[in-house]
Amino acid sequence: MKYILGGYYIISPLKRPQYMDQELIRETIYSASECLCDFHPVINVLWGSSKRSKKEYAQKLNIPESTYNELEKWVEEMFEVERFTYPQLFTTVELAKEFLCKFLSHLTDAKVIGIGLPEDLINEFIEYEETENRPVKNHYGIEKLLLNKTQIAVKDSKMLGYEVLGFENGNFHSYLCNSLEKDFKKHFGFALNENGFITSLEETIRYCDYSNDEELGTEPVLWLPWAIFEYK
């Protein structure tokens, strides 16, 4: 199976919220959805916030002001050459590792992940975005990666499993945001692997088909099966 790159990201985990089923979902959650996990860096703070917000963000990351200023400059330079794109997307795994080691090595629970869409689903993704009046050629970095059919890096990686994700305005919703794990358990017999992700592509596709039923009332997105990789 070929997976086409949807970007590399640096994420910090979420402690399982009370609304999630504790028998189905692990206490520590890693996800490709910003609804659930913290993504680094938060580009909206770097570019559009007040000095006070930037100072608070540096404090949250536990870095001095000088390091924050260096971080902001680094991101700006990488954005200019399209190696880092909005929002929070690294175009290479090496770049994501460099950022993590340079600025956030003290965040011991942060991970570099890559997400990949099965190659035979690329056209479905692109066509859906086009019908929603979002011209992908002039839009988010993830769409450009998919159009170029860049394969995800597998060297020095561990495939964690799959996640049901729906793309909207540059970010992803997860099935977990909608407590769909309870529906999946009821209708299909749902269980996550030791990494906290869905084990097989076949399972994930069944969950996607279910999630795309408009009568469920989930976000109006196209739910697709994304493979999640972790990098050392």
C-alpha cells in the first residue's frame, strides 16, 4: 500500500476527557486532530497575536524570550521557502525533527508524526475539496502535497495505525471529537491497538463509511482513513 503524504507534525498528547469511553480509549491520546492535541508551533500566535500573547505562549512552552524570538524567525524563514506551511505543517520529517530538537527538546512527551492517505483515495479527497469551492492548487500545504503525490517517509518510522479524520480549513477533525468510538463499538466491535489507533485499513474504511452518513450530525467533512506514522 502506498501512502501519500499529508504532512509532518509535532504534537503533544491529550489526557482523555471525561466524555470519552474509558474502556475503549487510552488515558493518553495522540491524534492528528488539533481539536484534541497541541500542535507545535502555534502559527496564529507567531503571526497574529499581541506581544502579551507571544510572551504567554513562550511561558507555556517553557522557553526564554530569546529562544522564542529565534523560533519565530526560524518559522518565518522556512515559510518563505515553503518548507513549513500553514498551519503547523512541516514538509519533510527532517525539518520537523530539527525544529523539535532545536526548540522543544524539553517536551518529553512531544512526538513527530506523519500522516498519509492511501493513494487510491487522493482523487476523492481532491474532488471533494473542489466541490466545496476550495481550489486546492492555491490553498493549504496539505493539498499541494497530495496533488504532488509525495510518498510519506517510512525510514526510521513506526506505523502506529489509522485514524478516521475529516479535513476542514487546514486542520482535521477526528472521530474522537464526536465520540464515534461508542457507535463503532455498537455496530462493528471496536478496539484500538497498543498505540491507541485503529489496527487495519479495512476497519477504518468501514468506520469512515459510517461517519459519512449525513444523518449522524457530525461535522460536514469527508471522513477518510489516514495512516499515522511516528518518527524517532
